[in-house]
Amino acid sequence: MWMVWAYSLSREGNYRTGEEHGSARWSTVKEGQRFKDMANPDNNIIFTENLGLALSREHFDMETDRNNSVLVVGGSGSGKSRFYVLPNLMQCNTSFFVTDPKGTMLPDTGAMLEGEGYRIAVFNTIDFKGSMHYNPLAYVRSQADVLMFVDCLIKNTTPQGENTSDPFWEKSERMLYMALIGYLVFHCPEADRTIPGFMTLLGLAEAREDDESYLSPLDLLFREIETGKSYRKTGDAVAVFDEDVRGFSDGGGNGYEWVQVAQPVTAERDFSLGNYKSFKSGAGKTMKSIIISCNARLAPFTFDEMRELLSFDEMRLDTIGDPGQKSAVFAIMKDTADTFSFLFAIMMWQTMNELCDKALLVYGGRLPTPVHFVFDEFANLGHLPDVEKMVAVVRSRNMSISVILQSLSQLKREYKDDAQTIIDCCDTTLFLGGKSNETNKEIAEMIGKETVSTLNVNESRGANSSTTKNYGRAERDLIQAAEVGKLARSKAIVLIAGASPFLDNKFQPERHRRFREVGQTFELERRAQREVVELR
């Protein structure tokens, strides 16, 4: 008896039969449908033929509650637009901000969305005549806004991989930009607070190596702020103004004199003046180089079509989460050139930032109308400052983000260490197929390992031949990286946080009840016309 007892003790342990090396398995469709709103199909983000995620639920359920941010990965030709973007636009269940690198989503869905009561806004740098006006400075209202805007502008106009050992030049440019934008925001009428106005001010900047005392037209503007005096033509002056010989004494000279028009202020009390004084602390030769660098960086703003496009604002980006009407914003850009990518990065960043602030300051934390950012070719659209933080918090503001990539390496190239945070903050990963080895390995790793049975057979031949069979268990990726790369074009892998992976058919847009409305003729209303007054 004691031998039986001793044997039983030797066999005690924590056994997980069949899971010794991993427990990964494919979930069933039935298991996946608990994440959907089966009663109201329009209340879902569509992933695949049978899988989706409810935008909202009447009652909170910890088991199925997930954030609505989705990481979509698929190589060229895998159907990111057809099998994910198009089906979710057909849902018409949120306001949308859609980046459209191919320029196909607006013609396909514009009439449908308009028919569903959407306000359509379009910013198009492929066909300028088919674009509405966008003024980035319309959303810059405070000193903090100026700082963040300049940071976003510099990050997205600095060539990829460029790294200067001397940060002086960038910091000096930054001070000049902050001074000019601050001047527009805090000292100019609203009509002048535009990118063309910004470029006009930059055009007034001048420095001379051989004359440190020279005052440029821009110097005079900031001198007005500091002294409260404006250099104006006297009533009886007939002399032509000559900047090289103008007099600067209070008694007047050459028909001009300083006139007191406001109270003087110090650099410490005026944001734009303080930054300009800091910029002007350099030598004339240095400032001249900085001004040249600024003009080179902002060269895309000098095109006549671009200046006109940025001369006022019709996009109303800060209203797309307001109650009463859904909006669809389409950002259409060339996918073969990145000349204007920085503008789209600024627009994307501004919209997210504006809506996050408005949700908190106006609506008590959540936007009345849910907003879905559909960022196709996300990693090729520039750099969004602090986007990893925004992805983490947008859920609580009634917003969601679909980060759409060709490969995970794209995201890591642009966002470095923050790329993993962006990936981790998306509760759902949708893989549509691709040949990137790095991406395929990571998808296989996310899916996990299973335990498989093994059979080893040893045979010995000869006079006393024998066969030995050994049964055992070993680990294996549920789907290996090479198998991920061979995924059938009709299939997709869905990874939802806290659930086993799903393998399902891609959603066929023809099956959607609104598909008959796709592709109908859509013409954007003629752009609003307004007389644009520019400083000459």
C-alpha cells in the first residue's frame, strides 16, 4: 500500500495536458461575434466577414469592452482600402477624418455620405481646384498653440534622417517662427492670421553683415510693439520713403516721424516681442543665414496655388464632433511625392488636438458625435507630435483611430521607440497579408505558440532489427512567419486584446446594404469665394 502512496506522490504536479508548451488556438466565429452589436449592424466597426466591434453598448461589459482603435497592416494590393476603409465608411456611424492617398474614397463615397446627411470637407493637393481652403493658423489661439504648431511644423519639414550636431540653427528658426506667428495671432486682425500673412512677415525679415544697426521692415514692426511708436509719414511730407536713408529721430526726418500709438511693452511681457528679441541677439551674418534657412524650409508655401488655398479656412475641423450633424473630412494627397506631406501631418495633429480639448472644455469629457480617424498610409504622412499619447486617450473622448500601414517597420522608422506604444494602444490588430519578414514574424509572435504531439521513430536494421517509437510534446507557432506570408488573399487575421486569434474571410463590400450607393456621381460644391487681402 505504501508503494502506491509513494507513487501517487511522485506524480503530483500542476498539469496542463495538451498545453505544456503553449495554448494558442484559433477562435471560432461564435466566440468572435460577442464583440459585435448583433442587433444593430450599423453600430459596428467592420473587421472581416464575421467579425467586428461595437462602437458603443447600452450596458458596460468588461468581457467584451475594448477601445475602438485599430491597427491595420497589409502589403500593397492586400485590400486595405477595399476591405477595411470602404466598408467602414459605408457604416455611416461616426464623423470621419479620412486620409485618401489614392484619391478614390471621395468619388466612391461622397454622394453616399452626402445622402446620409454628412457635411463634406475636402483638402486636396492633387487637384487644387477641387479643394476647400484650410488655414492652419485659424486653430492657433494661445501661446501654447504657437509652441505646438511651430514644433509640428519643424518636425515635418526636417528631412528624414537629417541630424545637425549644432541645435543652434533649429532653435533660432524656432524663435523667429514663434515671433512671427505670435505677432499675427496677438497683434493682427483675424483676416491676416494666415499662412500667406506669415510668409509676408518672413519676407520683411532682413539682416546685413556689414551693418549691424540696420533696421529691416520687420524690425520696425516689432519696434512699434516695444516702444508703442509707429514710424509714419507726416502730414506735409512729400519725400519718397527711402529705407536706406530714413531718419529715426523722434523729431522726424525725410518726411517721416515716430508717432505714439500705444503703450510701450517689454520683451518679458509680450510673447512675440520676447522671441524676436532672442532671435535678434545673434550677429548680422548669423541672422542672415537663419533667414535663408527659414525661406528654404517654407518654400512649399510660396506657390501661388498653395498661398490661395491657405488664405482662409472652410474646413471647420474643430466642429466635426459637434452634435446635430456628422462630418466627413477627406485629406487627398499624392502617394508618389511627399512635397506637401507636412501640411497633412499638421492638419491631422490639429484636428485631434482640437477635438481632445473641445471634448474636455466644452462637452465635459466626451464629444457628442463619435469621430473615427481613418489614417491610411499613416507612416508616410509625416510625424504627429505626441500621437502615442493621443492614441492612448482618444477613447475617453469618444474618438477612435485606425492606423493603416503597409508594414510595422514603416511605423518604427517614423516613430522610433514610440511605435510600440502606438501598437500597444490599439486593442485590435487586423492583418490583411503581406511579404514583410519582420511584420510576419511579429504577427506570428502575437498569435502565440501551441503544443503539438511528436513522434520519433528509430529503426535499427540487422540480425536483431528493432523499432523504437517515442511519443512526446513540443511547441510550435500556431502559424509560423512563413505561413503568415503565404496567407490566402481572401483571408485576414484578427487579433483582439484578451481573446484568441481569429482567421476569417475579408469583408466583401458588395455585401453591404449601402454598396449600391457607392460610386455615384459626386461633385464637391464650388469652393467658397472670398476676397483675399494680402500684405504686399
